[in-house]
Amino acid sequence: MASMVLLLSAVACSSGTGGAAAPAPAISTRAAPAIIVTLARPTVTPVPPDEQRLSLRPLELEPAFPGLEPLDGLVGMASPDDGSDRVFQVLQVGQIFVHANKREVTRADLFLDIRERVNDRGNEEGLLGLAFDPDYGSNGYFYVYYSAANPRRSVVSRFRADADNPDLADPDSERIVLQVLQPFSNHNGGQLAFGGDGYLYIGLGDGGGGGDPGRNGQDLSTLLGSILRIDVSGIDQLGSYGIPLDNPFVGVQDARAEIWAYGFRNPWRFSFDTDTGDLWAADVGQNDYEEVDLVTRGANYGWSVTEGDHCFRGGSDCDTAGLTPPVAEYGRQGGCSITGGYVYRGARVPSLRGAYVYGDFCSGRLWALRHDGLQVVESISLADTTLRISSFGEDQDNELYVLSIDGRILRFVPSGGK
């Protein structure tokens, strides 16, 4: 199948950092408790003994910033590692607001407004992702993922903060890094994150439409249905991003070298464990199963051969050889659209330490699981809420926040009090 990727910049030179240059769902009624199915997994980073002794327990939530007016259309939150202890809220319409990471804060300032460039007509389109450059404190660079129109496409761009006002970005500083044509308005993915290796990871859905009509999830010649890994450190010198030479499909005929892992339907939020470097992703299901994945180099997560750990295409089209099953899954009794979170590495809630926290947009349920490097050893329903969980956030101290599409931001209350 021909690739549906549009690259605007030439990609013919070598990277100076070790790489080659590169060429919201419907809301359901309340759900019954989820059934979590744990599945076999390849070995990843083992859990330290002190975390193995911790026991997960249900938790309550409280408003994180009770004095702030909720910002409707909230789909993301990020904090730069620059010592400023600020929170940046991402709105689907095409705006980013910034405020101090203080419970008593009462004001958020407009940091970036690119509404005129963002297409948010589709339920899953809009400004969807934000990641700060590892050297943001010195260069002021940050990256966004947004939907655009005419033609319909996903755009990854770099912007720069104002040199004189750190709470204001320069909208004219946009440098387009990558554009990917989208055949439908749904399944855009949208997550951006820098790994500990300094590379930028990008999540793309299968391009939308029911049942992956283009079979993009299993097609390595398109960037759709994949998590990408690119080097953006040399853009100013090279004119384009670089491709790390240890990416799994470098040199593979008819495969896009940007791909780190594939076989995803709509990876709605992935994150790195800040202690181990493990990459966790949540992949939204079609009709029956939502899944949690531990993402490893070159792995195939099955869509659209499988949905969760179950055959999606029957008969001869359901060959599961070589596919990587999810860590956990749940069916429609738990919700209808998974939202990926983080492995908790903060200090406020000791019982959560080392556990991956995730939720569901439709049911408002929150879960946590702990993985020992081979399998899930603990899994629990943390809370049953009325939130429409659109995303999670992590601040510079690795404290965890739960985001609702209506603008509410909450945090977990430690067991036994605040």
C-alpha cells in the first residue's frame, strides 16, 4: 500500500547526532466494574523489591487547583523540566494556557493561540499533544501535534517561547517538522513525548474509519498506526529531522524508518516511566476491548488482526504469530475508550509508587496495575468517577493529575487524609 505521508522538508542528509536524515468518543452510561485480564509479556525492567512490597488500594480525588476557572476542551497537560514549576494546559480548540503549579493559584495565562491553524471540527481532531524539548530551559523549544485541514492532515511543529516573557510563546516561530495525511477525522493519536534517549516519540492512529479499512495498522510503508521515534536535535542545521540508526526498520525495504512500534488502532496517550524508561501506551479499541501495552522496539501490537488479545479479523486473517499481546485489557463492562496515564513516581501517594495508572473516558473509572517485569502482579480499580477522562498530567516532581474534558484537574488524596 502506498504511504499516506506528506513530508514538507527535504530529508537527504545525515544527522549530526547519530541518525540518518528522514525522507473524543461518545459518552456512555455508567459501567459495571471492569474485568482486567492479565496476559503474558516479554521481559521488561523488573520492579524493585521495595515496590513489590507496596499494596494498591482505592483512592479518593480532590481538585488540584480549586481556584482556577476550568478550561473547557482540556486534552493535555505538561510541565517543562526547567525548574520553573509551571503547568501548561492544552485545549483541543488550539490554545495552551500556563499557570504556577500551586494549589492556591487563581489565574492561568494564554501561552499560545493557534486556533486559526487548528482544525477541531472532528470529535478527535484539534490540538492534541505538547512536549517540551529536553533543553527547553536554554532554547525555549516545544513541540505540538495538531490537526489541520485542506488537506486533512496531522501536523507536528516546533515553536519557541518568547525570550523576554517565559509565559508567552511566539506563534510566528512555527517550524513544521512532519505532516501526515489523514483519510478520516478520527483515530489521530496525538501524543508527543521525549524519551530518556533525547528522541521525540509520536503516536499516530490507523487513520480512522471503522475496522481499519486501509489496513494501515499492519502496513509498515505508512506512518499511520504506529509510534514513531525521530531525532529533532539537528533540525536547524539539517533542515529536517533525523532518524536514529538503531530504529528497528532502518534499511528494511518498503518500511518507514521512523517507526518504533506498530499495530495500533488509536494510541490515546503513552508515557515513559521516569525511573525505568519503559514505554507504556493505551490503545483505544473498536467495539469490544480496550488495551494497555508495554511498548518495545520493533514490536507489532496486532491491530487490526487482533483487538486486545482477541481475533478481530476471523479465519485466515487471524494469524497471531509474532504479535505482542497487551499487558491488560477490559471490555465494555469497564468503559468504551481508554485513556493512558503514567507510572506513578511521585511522593504524595506512597501506595501508588511504581504502578501504572489509567482510566476510561466513557465510564470515568480509574485503575492501577503493577508489573514485575514479566506479568501483572497487582491490579485494582482506584476510583469510580463522573469525569470524562481525557488525559493525565505529570508535573516536574512526577506528581500525577487526572484531566477531564470539561477542564477539571484532580489529584489523588493519600490514604488516611490529605
